[in-house]
Amino acid sequence: MRKQVRKRKSGTTEPSTVDANRAIDLVVALMKVPGPSCHEEQITKQVRRRLIAAGIPASAITTDNAHKKSPAGGSTGNLIVKLPGTIRAPRRMLMAHLDTVPLCVGCRPIQRGDSLVSGNPKTALGADNRSGVAAILNAVLEIQRKKLPHPPLTLLFTIQEELGLFGSRFVNVSKLGSPKLAWNWDGRGPERITHAAIGGRTLSIQFHGIASHAGGAADRGVSALALAGLAIQDIVSGGWHGEFLRGGKVGTCNLATIHGGDATNVVTDRVDIEGECRSFDRRLLDRIAREVERACQRAVRSTKNCRGQRGSVTFQTDIEYEPFSIPKNAASVKAAESAIRSLGMKPELLTTQGALDANWLNARGIPVATLGAGQVAGHSLSERLDIEQFLTGCKVALRLATSPELSA
Ligand SMILES: [Zn+2]
């Protein structure tokens, strides 16, 4: 049989270093397990089995009911592992999402150059985010194998991240043991610390007009299409579309899809618009949605048919992900910086325009910084895992899980 992944020289025995072969075998094994969002049961089982084989008592491993609260449903909740410490220090939490995008199902990891890629050309690799799962699972397996001292630890493996952060959104926070320091692995560069992420709202608008014959009774109609046009004009000319600055804060708004009308001889009685807005600032995020709603109401008020009747608008907005920003001097950030420095790298602080599980944990009062473990080009057929970056991510995870110097 063809050897799929080349072995490295045997691992070192220094307690705080990572056995490269074991870490690579682990991530390869995890990437092979299918686990698209809402179907995380196999990968959950696999992680649980490895923890138990390493001597973690089954009673320390639980799942919550996040899937029962998720609008997407799903077969299992978040996997939560709580370990007592062997040294006295505040509890630390390490987290990563278990699910992959559906494109990863059927992947066969093979080594190509310095990377792992999918040997199946029809699938992505699933390094997003099995690299993160492997980095934290590997840290705990190393702790167990080498009997490394460690503070109290919580591991949180979330579900349904790719679908809309539903695992982190509906996590049962009372099961996490109030960690004072927390890190999420879901990215590329192991020296990169994402400490702030943008928040997002959905915008859903329905204009209801009054249908009428477009020739014989056009004056009795109220065109939902005209209402939509007026509202869009108002939003754009008011400076609430595209990217804009308000009070020094940046926001974006994108009205993205529009549907309506059935026939050219009928005054359009319904138009649906879907869009989204984003900002790092929660108040601005809410204000954008309010401004869009007001513009829609102005359009409705300004338009009447010959009988003085108006159309109407139904407006809905939902928080998709909470924005967050943890200060640069927060304990989770400082600890990550010192772990990264101790491995000879220069830490890099970042903000992201994307959404992370960390958004919801931070919104619930747990200060989570996000780190990388070698995933490149996720959600695509050219996805790969940078082996060196992955191994460095594993080392950072092990330091953060064990190092006594990091304090809250
Ligand atoms: Zn991810």
C-alpha cells in the first residue's frame, strides 16, 4: 500500500514540545471523518474515543443541547470536556469547530510538498477546521501521555460553525466552568491573534403594494416595485449603502437580492429584498438596520393610489453574529503573545471582517482570542494544510494549555 503521509524523524522527549508524527497522524485521521454541519456525530464520537483512550474519564466529557436550539436542527450538540487542574491557576479554555463545509466529505488526505491536500480531486481537505480540532486534542493527548502539569482546562468542540455559528451561539455556557483565558483555533498563521471581529445583521424587507390592472386601473394600484425603488434611492443617497463612516466607526450595508412581480399587465403587489449589514460597533450595526427600516417606511408613506390607499412594508432584522473586540492587553491576548514569543515568533494582532465562533463566546462574557493552525484556502478544492504552520499551532496550543506563567 502506498504510504500516504511521509514520516518525520522520531519526536523529541522535551515535555513542552509536540511529537510531529503523532500530531500529523491525528489531523489526517480527523480530516478523513465526515462531519458536515448538522452531522457531526461521527467526528464527535472519534474525538470522544481518543480522549477516553488517553485516560480522560467519560464523566468529564459531555454534550450540550445547542442543536435543539439551533434553527438548523442537527444530530448532536457541542462536545465539552472539563478537566480539573494539577496546578492552581484560573481555568483556561481551548476551542475549535468540529464541522466542515459539505465539500470536504470523502476527502483522502495525502502529502504534497510541505502540505497535506485532498487526494480526492472532488473534495476539499477539511483543514478548516480539523487543524484546530487536532491542535487542541493533540495538546490534551500530550498532557495525558507525558503527565504534564496543567491548570483546570475546558475543551469546547463546537457544531454548525460553517452554517451560521449556531454551536457557539447556543452553547450552554454554564457547562464551561467560567474560563478566565480562552482561545479558538480556526485560521492559518500560528503567530496571528485575532482579537476583534465584525458583527453582522440580516436585513429582510417585503414591500406589499396593491395589485391592479396595469392598463385599465393603474391609478388604483400601488406598485411594490416603485416602493422598493424609492427606498433604495433613499438608503443610497442617505449614505447608508456600501461602505460608510459614522462617528468615526465603519459600517457596511448591502442590499443583495430583489424579487417581485409576475406579469407586465399587473401593478406589482409584492417585492422582497434581502441584504445584510456589518460593523465592529454594535450601536452602529443596530443603527444601520434602523435607517434602512425608516427609509422603507418613508417610501410607503410617500406613495398613494387614487383612493388614498398606501402599501405597506414588513421589515425583519436579526443579529447573525455579535461584533467583539477584546482589548490588546486582555489576558487571553497577552498569554497568546507570550506563548508565540516563547516559540521564537513575532505575534501579530489582527481584526477580521469575517465571523468566528469567538464572536458569540465574547458576547457571553468569555474573552476568546482566535489563533491559526495552518489551514489554507478553506471551502475550496485547493484547500491545503501547511504542515509546518500546523505543527507550530500545535505547539502554541500545548503551551497555552500547560504553561504555568500565563495568568489571568
Ligand atoms: Zn472554520
